[in-house]
Amino acid sequence: MAKSKPKKTFPVAENLPPTPTARSSPLVASQPATTSSAAAPVGSVRILQLFILPPNAVARLGGSSTPLESYEWGEDPTIAGRSQTVIEPSVSFEIASDGSIRPYLPSSIRFHDDTLVRPVAPFLELWARVLDAGTERELPVTLGLLDRAKATMANLTFRVTAANRKAERRCGDAACSVEAQATSIGIDYARKPLLGISPNRPNSQPLVFFDKPVPLGFFQVIRPLRTTDIGIDLSVVRMRFTPAAGEVYSPPTATVAVAPGTNRSHTIVKLENRILNPQAAWAQYDGSYDRFRNPEPSDTYDGASSDPFPNISWGVVDDTCDVLVECDLVIDGVRFQAQSRIASAPPHFAPDRRPFVSLADDLKDRDQPLPKESAPLSDGETQAELEHRINDLFQRALEVASLFNVDANRSRAIGTNDNIPQIPGAARTDLGMMTSDDKPYADLSAASLQSVPHARLPLTDLVQTAHGQMADLDSMVTKLREEADRIRLIVRPPYAYLRELPPTPAAAPNPNFRDPRLPRDLQYDMRMPPFLRDSDATAMSLTHRQYDELMGLISLLEGKKKQMMAKAKSVATTSDSAPPMHEDTPIRRRVAEFLRSQNRAQTPPN
């Protein structure tokens, strides 16, 4: 039977929390937040709080003048598609010459115009918590709401600050930051360029000169209209940030270099972008740990020179940035303020693949942690809902696994690990990692490794097969129930909460959490997710919430299996003709629901 998942969209950031019943909306370019086109109640309202939705958004660089249209993540319904994630067009906005918008539904999604990538340019909406006829409500700020609050668009002021501080953070000199600002009053609908320059600091050389700025994008207040179109309220106060083109800039010295390993000559930065100050501290950076506090990843600056000055940075910066959008609304001398943040990042490598740990997962882990002592099911949740949510996690893990070379990542992980003694019973961190010597962690039977003779990437093929099984709901539930101890063993736990850590590190790793003071807990091994690097350059894990939910479901399934076996044993000793007992599984639930629907259809009405 086909599995169906109701559609649900999320008007928040680009990488949103997957739900147990649907893939989430990526809000790629112009998807509006959910607003109502119904007429607002008449009478005055009192604004209590102002806020911007989404509070965090993602923009992506692109050289095309046409922004990427909005899309959602859906499921491929075909048999060959195996219910994997596909892209489905969603309502998008086109900005007219007068600054107003026209909503439409694209027929297809294009990511490139010839060789130029289309940028992801998110829209933001202004919302308010208001007191309306004695009731507090959260509503989008519309022209009608401003009328009722005795205000107009002229009461609004928008400030935008964009900054790239990567070079400043590496070399410790504020004069190597790149910053841009723009201000718009509410009735100014012109597109504002964000031209980044470096601040002047005593005894420092600015990296970016005032007369040679680095473009960081554009900001625009959208002209609201008192109308609706295809169900979208166009009177909502909206803004848009359009990121930069995806260029790199450097001092005049970053001309030509030879690529390590290939000895091929290449242009570092094109001539017209060699506009930065060669006397700035960033152009003298050499990554020495004696002089600098190098953040991780430590190798993310572009290249270094060779003789006669080895390892000196070429002084290259890109046009990515972080953006702070602020809005002020002043009514009768009272100022209301709202903020939203945007991360301007490189183009999405695989836009139809979902991360198994997203920004939303991290935020939920921080704001809604699961108590260790809580039951696996909470807030009236059913077992089926928990199974679907964990299955969605494994589906996302499969999508991530499809993007990288496990064999190459294993080699990198072995080279990254410190040469410390192996701990008996723990997963290997040396050349024995994910081999037949890595027992009992590695399941590398002859059948699994030799299914494709002379495979060039046997571990990559093996991981695809393993994750493919776990991405299927029925197979996943069976494996979690029948192989509970093994799943607990091969899933890497997250780092402990501070309250869980002992006063001094233990001699050996704790199977339930990792201790960052213990060198072994920092290293890579084959536990899931295998060989992936976290933001601090140590082995990646699930979030606390994801890990606890997975272990909770395993315990739930394991407990129900033991109860059923005990009941079956009891029945068998008292009756020779007892009916067969069946476990509560997803496929049995679907069959039972189908039979119930058939019975309802065949039952004549009273």
C-alpha cells in the first residue's frame, strides 16, 4: 500500500523542521507567510509588540538578475521514486517597477540562467501582537491594521546592516571586516544597494577602501496594495533582501597560483576584483597558532603563497555576509522595534536533499529538550506519529548519505584522528575502522561487501543500502525492534549536558554521552553518522532531542515485543487453540484502516 503524507508548509527559514507527516517547505525565494485576506474587524487596535517573520532566513548567492522562485519539498509518488524528496513549485512574488508585488505559481523551477546561478532572495513580513476588542492577537501588519492603529507607512523606518567578519575573526583586526548599512522610511520603495567597506581603526589599515566597496546585496521595502491576488493579501508590509552575486575580491597580488597536487596554474581573483588593500592585516595572515586564534574549520581561507613568503594569505574575501534587519514603528511617541537575521550563503549544493540536522533541529533541541526521565510518547502523541518522525530522520540521513563519498571520508577521518591507543570494546579509530576488525560495530559480511564485485567505493555502496532499508517505515520499525541492542551500539551519542558530566573525565567513554575533555570522545569512528565533521571539527552526532527520541522509540518497541512474547507464552501454556498473536506494526495499521474504510463504504446508512 502506498504511504500518504499530508502536505504542510512552514513560512520560516530555508531549512525548516521536518514534520512526522510531511516534508517541510524550504522557503526558497518568495513564499509568503500564511496571511488572511479576510477583512479585519473595524475599530481601533493597540499594538503591543512588533516582530518580523521569519526571524531567521537564508539567502543564497547568485549572479543572475532573476531570483530563484519559491518551491516546497514534496514526495515522489512513483514506484521508482521510492517516496524520496522532490521539488514542487510554490507561490512566488515578482516585484514590479513601482515596488509592488505580483504573486504567481511557477510552472517549473529553474536554478540557472545559462551559466549564472539564480540567487535565493527571501521576503520578510512585519507582524504585530495587538489588543483588539480586549483580545490579544498576532496579525500581519497591513495597511488596514496601520489605519486602525492610527498610523501610516510613514511611521515605519527600516535599517539594514550587512557584514562579513570572517577576515576580522581570523586575524583579530576589526579593520578587516566588511560592513554595509542602508536605511529606508516606510514610503521609500527604492532598491537600496549594500556597499561594504572596512572601518578605520587606529594603527590599522582598512581592508576595503571607501571608494572601492564590495557589494553585499540589496534591500527593498515592498509597496503594499489594498487588494488580494490568488489568496495573498498584498497589503501586508513586506521587505526583501537580495544577496550578492557570489564574487571574490583580493589585493592586487592575488594573480596566479599553482594548485597543489595538480600543478595546474589558475587565476586566483579576476583583475577587476583585485581592489583590496595589500597593507591590511588580512593580507599578512599566515595561520600560525603562535600569533592567531584560528577558528574551525581552519582551512577555509583561500590559498596561501609559496616562496619567498610561505603560507601567507592571498587576502581573499567573498561577498557572503550576515544581515540584521531592524524595523521601528513610532505611534504617538511610543517606539516599537523588531529584528530579523539573514544568513547570506553560497548556493545550495543539492536543493532537493534535506539535512538530517537542520537549523530548526538545533533550535528545537535548545528550546524544547526532552527530559531524560520522560516517556517516549508525550503530549498525546501516538506511537505511529513517533515512528513517522523517526522515519523522517532516517529518510533525511539517506539523502545526506547520497551526497558524499564514504570511502574518502573514512580516509580523511583516519588521518584526522590522533594516534592514541585503541580502547577494547570501543569502535576503532585507526585503519581498522569500518573493517572486519571493527567488531562488533561493523557488519561487513561477505554478502554485503561483495554484492558488487570489484566495487570502487564499497563502503559508499554499503551505506546507501543500509540507509535505504532504514528509510522505509516498515523496515525501520522491524530493525529497531529486532536489533535494538545493535542500533544503540552504532548510533553515536551527543556530547553530555554539563549537569551530566562527572567532575573529572572517566577513563573510558560513556556509552550514553560524550565528554569533550576525553580525547577518545573527540575522534571519528564508524558510529552513525559516520565520518561527518561537526562545526567544532569533531565527529558529528544527532541532536540531544533526536537521539533521545530514537532511543525512546527503540525502548518502546522493545518493551512491547517483550510484553507480546510473555503474553503469547502465557496463552500457549493454558490453551491449545489460541489464535495467533500479531505485533502492532505500521503495515498492519494501514491494512486495518483500509479494511475499516471498506466496511464503512459498504455499510448502508440508517
